Amino acid sequence: MIRKLLRRVFRRRDEPSRHEPAVISQARHGIDRSHVSQAARRTCETLQQAGHKAYVVGGAVRDLIAGIDPKDFDVATDATPEQVRHLFRRSRIIGRRFQIVHVMFGPETIEVSTFRAAHDENTVKDEHGRVLRDNVWGSMEEDAARRDFTVNALYYDPGTETVIDYHHGVADLKQKTLRMIGEPRSRYREDPVRMLRAVRLSAKLGLALDPAVSAPIRAMADLMENVPAARLFDEMQKLLFSGHAVECLKRLRDEGLHHGLLPLLDVILEQPLGERFVMASLASTDDRVRAGRSTSPGFLFATLLWHEVLAAWEKRKASGEYAVPAMFAAMDEVLEMQAGKLAIPKRILGDVKEIWLLQPRFEKRSGGSPFRLLEQPRFRAAYDFLLLRADSGEAPRELADWWTEFQEADHGGREALLRPDTGPKKRRRRSRGRGGRDEAAGGAMPGPAGEAPSGGGD
Ligand code: ATP
Ligand code: MG
């Protein structure tokens, strides 16, 4: 009701151009200037002193009004990238999909972008209507119109402490609604990633999706297939490390966006075996992000795909392959399946594989092996991974506890914890045959239910 009234008062319908923005005072938007980074304030000041318009824009303004500390600050200006570049000694032009300038102040980088024009018939698009290039400068009003959601089209002037609002974003934010600027269907066609952004931002800010924003998603989800893999990976990474990953996935499911969208998401949400494990891992990632602690993409992707690896590995063993080569093959199989759609960078893939390959080594609790494992650079990540496996019931709790004790003990204590060398699990001597891989996979892999590996058991 109130929303309708607010809209009637504030909004003429679909006005394409020439409408005066609302200028919202500090008393109404409530932004505390001391929460705006020094670097962003100085960037605006320098640009304004040179005669340009300059505002903090986008997610940072939205977050400040919502009472969240922004993770970075963007500035929008009517100065061209060249002009910006000349005003700041430590700056450089970055030319990707959009040309922007990075302005550096100490450890902080401010992204400065020039106001961009609205799309017209000259905009370069692919055959599905996806916008491919977007480098035409425009007015501030046009710049606001090409942003995705009303809450993302707010411009904050640190000098006057006012917010310029063309699309009633402040009212929507206070009403806790995520509303699209323009017609949602055509905005999704221009850039399908906006569907994922809608879900992520609604989870992050606790906003309800305007029905017009959510209604087309189910039918349009297939458009995600045309988005380049690297961009999808970036977006997935943002979602998974937003501090609200569990909520994001729940909302993706509600919107029907998880289905067929990304093989990775299908994997996460549709494997009964792994769901507990994956959810535990996402919840702990959320906790870490919110507490400002470090997170590792390698670790998270290793958890997301682990049960796929386990399943593939089991299948191969059941068809008579040896355990260790079967493990390597299972790993490659699962990673290949993901590679086509989701471009996981090589560096992250390396971490993923290492964490997986260290898991079998936790099985060996005799001789020098546990000591060598402790010295592995990735030991900590692999151990955390083992704890998660134990929490989800896939690895024996007793094994995880043993490793906790082993780490905490002094040298003598560790010696005392070692198991006799001739354990029942020891089936083969280590061989040098696999070019150094033998150590990594030397132990026996537990099965999905956590049982010790079998010589030929069930
Ligand atoms: P986050 O909290 O993740 O940083 P954000 O909204 O700031 O969220 P960015 O990717 O940093 O996301 O984008 C900055 C701003 O650029 C957005 O607030 C929005 O105004 C605009 N923007 C980003 N992506 C799109 C898009 N796909 N379509 C239209 N506008 C976009
Ligand atoms: Mg941002």
C-alpha cells in the first residue's frame, strides 16, 4: 500500500528522459560521511575542483544507506578516462568491457567511471540481445538509467552530503524492495547476469524482489548459457563469497535459477549425499566472510565438488580400477565436466586438487607419513576439509579427532599417538612409479560412508 502511494507520488511512468532527480538531504538518507573512505572523498574533491561532476556511486551508496560497510568505493564523473588519468598521479586506465580508471591511494583503489550513455540502435549486441560493448559517454541521467536496480543508481556527493536519486532508489531501499530500472525482460536480455545479481543483492541486503523482477527469471534462465564462462565464474565467486551464500542458494532455488544454469550449481543443490557437506562448508564460509577472516576459493570449490569426485571414484573402483589411478581419473573427470561452463582459473584448480589429494594421506597414521603430512604447505586447508567431512558424517569422526590431537601434541606425544606400522590397511609398499604422486595418494581412500577402503569388500 505504502509503496504504491510512494510510487504514485514520486514517479511518472516510464519517463524516458528529462526528469529531475530527487536531491536527498543527509537527514533523510542518513549516510555518515566518516564511513566514506578518505580515498573516495579525495577523488571526488579533486575532480570537482577541476570543474567536473563527481559522485560516489552504486553499491557503496546503497550499502551506506543500508548500514553496511561497503567493501569498495566507485566514483562516477563526467570527466573522460583521459581527463581522470591526468588528474591523479597514481592512476591507470583499465580497458575491459567498460573503460574505467583505477585511482590508487595507499592500499586503496577507487574505480572511476565516466557517465555512460543509454543503449540505442547503435549498441553492439549478440544475437540474443546481449550487450557486447558499452563505451559511449553520456549524461548523468543516462548513466543512472543504464544501471540495473533502482537502489544501485544513487549518487552521493561527499561535499554537500546529498544523494542524487533519479529512480526512487532511496524509497525502494527503505521499503526493502529490489526494483529494476526499466523493463526487466529487456534488461535481462541485455545482460542475463542481472538475474544472478538480483538474487545475490536481495540476499545480501534482505530485500524482497519486486514481482516484475522475479517473474521473468524462470523463463529466461536459459539465457545464462550465452554468458562467457569467465564472467559467470566472477559472478559465482561474488555470490559464494558474499557472506550470504547459504541464503543466496536458497533464493536461487526459490527463483528456479539453479536448474540447468550452471553445472556447478546443479551439483551443489541436487546431490542428496553432498548437500549436508556443501551447506556446512558454505555456512562456515559465510561466517568467515562476516567475521572479516580470510577465505580460500580453492577450499570452497574443493568442497563443492568433493562428492562428485567420491561418486566417480567409487564407480571406477567398482568396475575394477585400482584405487589410486581411479582417484586421479575421477578428479580429472569431474573437473573436465565443470571446465567447459565455468572457467575455474588454473591457480584455484591447483589448490582444489591439492586439497583432494591430501585427503587419502590422513588415513596413514604410522611411521613418518603423518609427520610429512604436517609439513605440507596446504596441510591446514586439507585438515579443515577433513573436519568438514567428519562433521557431515562422510569421514570417521575418530580420524578427525586423531589429527587434532596429533597436531596439538609435542614431538613425544606425537610419537605415542602413532599406530603400529603393520596396520590392516597396509596393502602395498610405496613405489616410486608414479612420478612423485605416490606420496600424495599413498594412503587408502575412505568410501562415501567413511569406512576404510576395502580389498574387495562391499
Ligand atoms: P557489490 O556489493 O557486490 O559490490 P555492486 O552493486 O556494487 O555490488 P558492482 O559489480 O560493484 O556491484 O557494480 C557497481 C555498480 O555498477 C552497481 O551498483 C550498478 O549500479 C552497476 N552495475 C553493475 N553490474 C551491472 C549490470 N550487470 N547492469 C547494470 N548495471 C550494473
Ligand atoms: Mg561494488
